[in-house]
Amino acid sequence: MLNRHFSIYLLAYILPAAVGFFAVTAYTRLLTPAEYGVYVVGISVAGILGAIFFAWIKLSVSRYQAMSAEVDFRGTAMVAFALTAAVLCAATPLVFLFRSDVSVELLLASMFVAIMSNAVDVGQEFERAKLRPYRFAAISIVRSVSSVGFGLLGIWLGWGGMGLLAAFGMGSLAGIILNLVGDRTKIAHFQRSQFMQLARYGLPLTLAGLSVALYSTCDRLIVAGLLGKDAAGIFGVAADLPRQFMVMIASSVAAATVPLVFRSLSEKSADATRERLTESFELLLVVVAPVAVWLALATDQVAGTLVGVDFRAGVSALLPTLVLARFFGIANQFYVQISFQLAERPFMLAAQSFLTLVVSVALMFALVAGYGLYGAALATLATEAIGFVVAVVLMHRAHPVPFDVNRLAGVAASAAAMAGAILVARSEVSGTGPVSLIIVSVAGGLAYTGVAWLLNVANVRTLSLRFVRTFNRKALGV
């Protein structure tokens, strides 16, 4: 089940990531850094609003619906979401009491994005918890393609960064419609006991969600405040490239594995839970490590091919540092922090997230002021590394998760072989166009795949040979 679900979830994240990569390539050629900076600021504000108002619903659904497949939380979650959206709409205008210089259009667009994107995300949590990967994939792909289509339309109409914000919200709305129309099962009524269960677990996590959202966005907002929207646009693109690939792929692993981990925990099988966790971490590193190596070492080829001229120099300089930072963040978010959810210790997650936020803000102001954009990248790397160490220390007080060194050694050896192949290929090719990118990528990919197969990383050799034997038997009619 794990391998089958993972392949579907991987497709559900890879295709939107590919669409997102195309979007970044197009947007950085059609918009100026300042225009893209408007989008970066708006999407950052939407992330903060989503964390404050809606994170508690998503986190509660992801846990309790996965553990109780026979119980339907949808009616309760829909009422909770509607009430929370109403509070958001009523509370947001209070911003103008404190800051009269805030753009009304930008704030309204951010509110729209926050409501639409979190609504579709809550729906996707139900699809994931109920182990329905095909519907999850369809909704993800429709949402992504619609967002890019609306985005290109908005740019053509001359709406700039505001057009991209509106497009993201409209794409999420398309996903919501598909979710509601395609699900013909009866939705259970609102239940007060379910609401209290979700609130008790989820509301303490609002602090954690807010801390994560502020951390994820404060770097861009601080860069915009200290260096201007042009710098925020360049930093936003450099930060988005690892997110489009590394985080999207890591999310596919989590979508396939986390519900199974919670289900094994609900069945009170400690050995099964431990094995699921070990499989999850190995699979996470197997798919994320080659992307990280590729982005970090083929930076000039990636930036020179995929982003606009105005962005290339800055993105090339920042990308290796931001990739390493994102790698620490993925290990923390998609594996170590599962410990706090398994132990139902939301305050521990909140404390770790808040500490990470404080460290981030302090380092950002200090390093951006002194070193500019590169200082922002260094601050991000230092923060992610510190956050990972803190999470590992706290993990031992919650539900310790395993680190199987023997399994991880194979991933490390495969990544090292890939790094060597990319460095050799880079020394033999010139330029930064599509041809050089393809050569470097193929060389690294073949090296990684070959070593991983030889070492049987994540049972890839066993599974591939089993597939070949099954295919041959079918072909021979045996």
C-alpha cells in the first residue's frame, strides 16, 4: 500500500511542481523584480493569516480523521472553517486602526488567497486521511494548472503581482469546486463533541502554525523592508525554487506515509509504528537528496535556464545556501516534528516553532543589514539548522522517532556519487542553456540511480527485479 500510494502522491506533487517551475520561468520573464515582489509580499501575508485562523483545523483533521476512518469529521470541520473565516473577515479591517498606509487592495487579495487556499487544503487533508490518493492528485493538478492559467491571464491584463495573487485564489477555488462536486458521499452533521476534540488539539497548535508562517514569510518581509521590493522579488524566486521541488516532493512522502503512521499508532502496534517511521524517513531522503544535490551544484545551469535575466545573478548566488537550509527544514518538518503529533504534545511543537521564529528574526535583521541578500540566505540556513537540533532534543521528551544509520548510509553514498558526476559534467560543458542543464542533470541522475540500485536503497533493486519478473511472466502468459 505504501509504495502504491507514494507513487500516486508523488505524481500529485511532481506535476504541480513542474507547472510551478514553468510558472516561475514565465513570471520572471514577464514581470519585473518589483512586480514579483508585490506577489511575494501578498502571498506572505496570506500565509500568516492562514496560520493564525485556519492551521488548527488542518492539523486536527490530519490527525483524527486518519486515526478514525469510520468517523466523518467533514460537517464539523466545515462549520469550524466557516466560523473562522467570518472571524477573519471581521478582524482584518482592524489593521487599519494601527497602519493607515496598508494597501487595501493587497490586504483584500491576501484575505481572499488565505480563505481559498486553506479551504482546499482542509479538503485535501480529508482525502489524504481517508487514503484516497487519486482524488487528492486530481484536485492538486487542477488547482495548480488553473492558478498558472489565471496568472498568465492576469499578467496579460496588466495586473502585475496583484494578478498573480488573484490567480492563486481562483486556482484554489477551482480545487474547492472539484472537491465538492466529485465527492458524492453524504457529509455528516456538525457535532459539538467533534468540534471540542478538534479545538482542544488544534487551537494550541495555532501558536506553532503562526510561528511557522511568520518564519516562512518574515525573511521576505524583512528583505522587502530593508532592501526594497526588487530584492524581495529576487530572494522570493531563490527561495521558491527549492520549495517547488524539494518541499513538494517531501509533501508527497508525508501524504503517503503519515496517515499510515497514525493508523498503526491507533492500532497500538509499537513495532509497526517504528517500521513505518523508518520507511518514511528513508523514503523522504531518497527522493529529496538528489533534488537538493542537483539544485545546489547545478545552480548556474538551473538559474541560467529557468529564470529571467534580471533574476539570474542573485538566484545563482543564493540558491546553494537556501537549498541546504531547506534540507534541514524538511527533515525537521516532515519527520522529527511527527514526534510531537504522535505524543499529542502540541505545546512542545509550539515552543520549538516559536524559538525558531525568534532566532530567524534576530539573525535576519543582523545579517541582512550587514551582508544584504546573502546575509538573508545565511540567516535562513543558521535558523533551519538550529531549529532541527532543538526539535531533535525535544523529540526525546515526546515520542522518539528512529534514525536507522545503516539505511541512511546508502542514501548518503548515492548522493555523493551524484555530486561527483555533476561536478565532472559541469567541468566539461560550457554555458548555461538548456543543453548544458540536460547534460549535467542526466549525468547526476544516472549516477544517483545506479548507486542506489547497487546498494538497494529503499529496496529499489528488490522492487525493480520483482517488477521485471512479474512483467516477464505476464508477457509469457505464465
